[in-house]
Amino acid sequence: MSNLGKNIRNLRMKNHLSQAALADLINIPSQSKISSWESDQSLPNIVEAKKLSQVLGISIEDLLSNNFQ
């Protein structure tokens, strides 16, 4: 799992969100996209990354960080 995938998963869980709930909050049609990000099968585009950072309360830089926990 990449740092981005791991960070998305950890932040989602920290915020007590299911993949479906997070997908709904960032206006994507299916939780399968969240799953693919968390498992490093795909990456969010810049618009999706911005929405993720806003919903999860973290900067895009920290979302991508190797040092974020």
C-alpha cells in the first residue's frame, strides 16, 4: 500500500467513515473508487484529492506525505 492509499484509509477510519460514506461526501458515485485508491489500483485526480483533503481535514501535501500517520 502506498503512502497515499494508506493515508486515505487511516484518515477515513479515524473519521469513522465507511468507503461508501466517504464516496458520498466527495460526490463520487461508488465506494469502489475509494477502495481502488486505498489498494493502490488507481489514484485520485487533483479535483478528487482536493475534495478528499477538505473532507478529511488535511492539506493535500499532508495527504501525500510519507510522514503522515
